[in-house]
Amino acid sequence: MKKIAIIGRPNVGKSSLFNRLVKKRDAITSDLAGTTRDVKRKTALIIDKEAELLDTGGLDKGCELFDKIKEMSLKAAYKADIILFMVDGKGLPEEEDKKLFYELQAMGKDIALVVNKIDNDKMKEKLWEFYEFGTDAIFGISVAHNRNTVELLDWIYDKLPESDILKEEDENNVQIVEEEKEELSDEEFFSQYAEDEEDDGYIYWDEEEIEDDSIFAQNDRIKEFDENDINHIKIAIIGRTNVGKSSLLNALLGEERSVVSSVAGTTIDPIDETIVYKDKQLTFVDTAGLRRRGKIVGIEKFALMRTKEMLENANMALVVLDASEPFLDLDEKIAGLVDQNRLACIIVLNKWDIAKREDHDKIIKEVRDRFKFLAYAPIITLSAKSHQRVDKLHDMILEINENYSQRIPTSQLNEVVERALRRHTLPSMHGQVIRIYYATQYETRPPKIAIVMNKPKGLHFTYRRYLTNKLREAFNFSGTPLLFKAKKRGEK
């Protein structure tokens, strides 16, 4: 599959063109220079041919962060097969742009000069000034108004091989959007889905609030995931700013994929990258670092929204903590998102190479005390920067996925429940005897257990916790939440 890189200075419309070509609001756009920082990759359908589209950060000089963004963007350009070099049609041609354009052109790549913001017919006169770049592949377009993009698409299409045409049988499995829905601005989109200011970010499990289903009368039926689902693990890397999430992603991939900088909040767009490890497909998502609500401003609002979207689609979370600094209340709030989304979890104590080794037991104890709601999550100490013990994390992810996806036979479940009942009987409720008839697992990822009984409300949370502990003693549920649902026998 051919790679198409969109290159240019900040604020020329690269991410807007990226969104237009992938037919989805995927990259965050704003008027703030440096919104895009990492290289974002998505498969796009150009008429009926597939290509990998790369949205790069703006080519600009400045601080350490902008220099690293430029370096990553140029690496993407050199690896690409086709380059869309974007400039702002409202300004004058820049000598630095021409110099870089000639350099990329000399490499023998297919390169087009895309002059954006040609919003009306009067603006077309400005296009002549850009012919001094010396290329015939010049396209004056307006991404915002979707003007004159057909010729650009045809040019790209001609550069893609016939072998990349989407086969008819595959096309049935791909949703091609014929008419784009009316698009909202990022501000309007965020305002629709932003949390209420008073929301504490947590959702608590309550069996009475769960939607009813009809499986409980049939003792041994369970919702199964197909092999492709189980073999594909989607892992979100979350944590507050500057704990080393991007460094961890790079270490897990074995290459520099995400921009790493001392500037807090370097990552804005969630960056996903997939590797194959021991026949399993691991998709890592480096999410934006989260701050306290009062400090979230500008494009970080959209980054927070995208992070929450990614967590909804993930199977597992790596909660990254900075072991060299005191833990904050914000760390607990962020970890609460894992509990909210019922994800498998590993707690990663990063920067262990600069932490105080003599405080090992003290640090581990503090983690367990602060994150009691993630008591099931194993802890790994490592250094993403030096790659210390990062290799162990891959195997730990596979082990946790097995636990998260396992199905416990009903007979074995009930043996454990019966032993638990013999040891501690259920307390009565208002003088009424509470009976558990049987337990059965009805879903995986995460494991969900139905407790079928005469008085579902009689299953007190303390006894539910007792059953949880007994099941964890009997089966390997390390790294995964274990959820209960109390129902009457035959209840639909």
C-alpha cells in the first residue's frame, strides 16, 4: 500500500485535508500552531484504491518541541511514496518552502504542490505566484469549502497502482460514505459531548442499572468473541502529562513513533500503532496527557474527548505513573477512567531508573493504598527511556488478555460458590432467607458472572466482594475486573 504524506508549515490546513480524505473527523484541527505533533496514520480510500495517509506536524523552527515535530515530519516525508506539499494561498511563497520542495522533488518522489485557502474565484489569481516553484503538479483548492479537490484526487489516483484497488468482496465489508454528514466545528462537537463540570469522572457498578437480557434462564450459554477479536488487543496508554507515555510507546514499538519532549502536553492527537507479537496483534494508543479540569484549555479539551473515545474502544489500559515523583490525586482520577470502562489493566511505574530504590516497598504500598479500586492490576517497574524491563511488558499484556478473555465452565464456578457458601452463609434480609441457586458466566472481556438467586437485592456488596475474592483465589483473574449481576431465576 502506497504512503501519502501531507507536509507543510503550521496552519496551512494539513489536518483538515487529512480529515477530508479519510472521510472522518479524525485529526484535531484548530487555529493554534502546532496542534498536530505526532505523525497520524490512517487508511484512506481514494475513489476505489487504498492508500496509507500520513498527517504530519508543521515544519517550523523554534523550541525543542517544534524542532522534534519537524524532524518527525521530515522522516515521514522521506519514507512516503507520494507527497502533498501544502502552502497557504493567502500568503506569499516562502523561500524556505521552495528549498524543501526542491529537496523532496530531487529524491524522485511523486510530489504535488497544494495551495490551500483558494476560497473563491477571485483568489485564483493568487495561484499564479506559486508557479515559481517550477512544477506542473500544482492544485489550488479550499479544504474548508471543498472546492476544486477533484483534480487533486484524480492526480493521486493515477499515482496509485492498480493492485491497490479495493476488491469487490472487501468492499462489502467497508463502509464507504457517499454523502458526508453535516460537519460540526470542533468547538460545537466538544460542547455536545463535554462532561458536566460537576461530574467526578467515575461510574459505579450497580446491578439494578444494568440492562436486562434473556440469557439467565439458559444456564450454559455465553457471549463468545471470535478468534480475531481475542487475538487483537487494543491497549490505551494513559496518565497525566510528562509521566513518559510517548517514551513507553516508542520503547514498546522499538522505534521512535511518538514525539518525546520535556514540554508538558506534547501529545495532543491519540496516536495508534500496531505490532504483531507471538501471533497476537497489539494496537497501542498513546493518548494525550491529562491535567486537572481547571487547567485544561484550548485544544486540550478535544484531546481529552479523544482520549475518552479511545478508552471506550480499548480492551486494556496501561496506567503510567511517574515513580520518581509523589503521586497526585489526579493520578487516581485518571485511573478511575479504567474502572469506568471496565478495562483490563497493568499499572506501570515508569522512570524507575531515577526513583529511590530503597523506597521500593514504600512506593508499591502507596500504589496499593491509593488505587484500591485497581487492586486486581499487576504492577511493573520499568524505565521507558533506558528500555529497562520493557520487554517483560509484552508477555504480561498477553497473559492479562488471556485472563480478560477466559470463560470459566459453569460447573467449576458453582463448586467455588458452594464452598464459599458453606464457609460463610448469606445473611438474611428482614428475616427472609437469601438463597443462591447457581452462578454462570455470561460474557467475556471482561468476565461477567450472573448470580441467580431468590432475592437479588439481598446480595450485599460485602458478600459480593467476598465472592470476588474467592473466585480470584480459584481462577487467574489477575489484571482483569470481575463483574457480578444478581438476577432471579428465569428473569428476562
